[in-house]
Amino acid sequence: MLTRRDRRWALAAVPLSALTGGMLWFFRDPDRTPGAGRVLSPADGVVQSIDPWPDGRTRVAIFMSPLNVHVNRALAGNVTSVQHVAGGFLPAFNKDSDQNERVVWHFETTLGDIEMVQIAGAVARRIVPYLTAGAKVEQAERIGLIRFGSRVDIYLPEGIAPAVSVGQKTVAGVTRIDRG
């Protein structure tokens, strides 16, 4: 074996094995049984903020650390648009990260149009949408991936109150976001 001839191979194998294990952990994609509710969390993470918007909608921002699953999940309905918007790469927990690279999704649901925004972070430089406009999706279906730490915002329609609170952990496709 190479490690018996030269110990440098053994020293190189340890960090490479750790890196490989980390990548496998980061890109995991577990199967999920959808939770009950009209609006389920699109992301694993922690609710960072809940903000009312001037148009009557409520934004629920979910921060995903590098330890969370980064595959995002859909709302039941039709994908009416998927738009990539170029931008910066500030940390996703920064209040100015609204100007970061992002993908804006619109879903036509039984509640009307619901907007979801995948936001890249300081390390996350790539958002990979799995679907295009016109796709019909089921509740908690996989729709895309954000690599290496990021945020997902969901905008609840006017009159729909959030069922989550700031600091609460969410599980994509399982945790109910709407109160109803």
C-alpha cells in the first residue's frame, strides 16, 4: 500500500476523506412525508424574520446554515415563473442580502399567487432550479438546490397569518408555515 511506503499519503488521505464526507453530508436529500397545511416550509433552517410588507403580504425568511439540507420544496400548484436575478454574495443572514444573487419563483396555488425567493449567501454561489415555468407541482416536491448556506423567503398572501415564530426550526415540506 502507498501509506506503508510513504506516510505523506496517509496525511493527505485524512483531510481528503473528511472533505468527501462533508460533501456527502451537505448534498444529502432525504425523502420526506409532507406535513399538513396549505403552506409548508420550502426549506430546512431557522426562521430569521417575519415581516409585513406594504402590499399586505407577510415575508417569512428562513436561514439555512451549511448543516441544513439545501434541497428546497414546492407549494402545491403550478409554477408560473422562475426568474434568476444577478446580485452580490453577502452572508444570507445579513439584512442587505436581499440584493444577493437569487431565484424568484411564483406558484399559482389555491390561495392565489405565492412568491418564494431562493437567496445565495457569501459561500453559496449557485442556485440550481430543477423546474421551469409551466410545471405542475405537488406539496413538498423538490424544486431546487442552493449550495453552501443561504436563505429562502416565502411571501404569504394578504390575510394569511404565519404559524411559525422567529427562531423556530423548520423542516422543508413538513413544517406548516400558515395559520389556518
